Amino acid sequence: MKTLVLIVFCALIGLLVLGAGCTQPSSGPVTPSPTATTAQPTLQPTVATPAVTPTLGFIEGSLPSQYDVTVTVVRNTVATNPLITTTFRGGKGVNFLSSMDVIVSRSDGQVVTQSLEKPQVNSVIDLQGTLGTDRVEVFVSLVNGDRYRIFDQSMPFRSYN
């Protein structure tokens, strides 16, 4: 008797599980809407000369919102020490990051790079800049292998406004 009740109960649960995915009404067949074609003007091809940059291998565009993180980049302009400080501030994507890379392309032609594996909130990277204008780029790599540039700015040592 107990075995029969158990079999009926399991069969009922199985039917409920199978039926759970079939509760949405079908949307019906999709018919494409007609589109008008217009003549496109012929464009002259332009040749762009790429800028020399060591920042290859990243996805163009912004970081998807579910992986959003924030960094602050500050340039020391008080003394004659042109230090560039990058601070990881966190965000809702902090658990999906595998690394953060800071690249400073200095005005003297040198490129300085430093990385943090699994950055935590308030992790800091200090890189030496120049007394000129340096380009600072910050990249984050996700655990799925995607890499995004989240900061790219030319930062002068001193700016008198």
C-alpha cells in the first residue's frame, strides 16, 4: 500500500515538473515585415592610420551593466612627483573580475603597466608619470575571458585654468 502511494506521488510530481515549462502560450509564426530599399550614396573609402598603442585584445564598447565597476584616477599635481594613483572602488561586478590592468603611456614615450589579480575595494596601483601629459588606460578582465577598457584619459601634470 505504501509503495503504491509512493509511486502515485512520484508520478504526480513528475507530471507537474514536466508541465511547468509548458505554461506559456506560443507566440505563433513570425512573419517578416516588408522593408523598403533605398539607394545608398557611394562613399569614398578612407584610410585611417592607427595610433600606436599597446592596448590590443579588448572588447570595444562599455562594460555590460551587470559587470559595472568603478575606478578613480588621480594625478599628483602638488609636488614635482608626477605620481598617478588608480583606486579600484568596486561595483556590482566585483565578483566577476579576474584582473585590473593600468597602462600609462607617458609623454616621454615609455609605457608603464601594472596589474592586480582579483582586485578588492580600495586596491591601489601607483605608477610614475612625467611632467607632461600622460595617457592613462584602465582595463578589467572578467572571469569569462572578456576584457574591457573602463577608463581612457589624457592627464596633464599641471593644469592652470
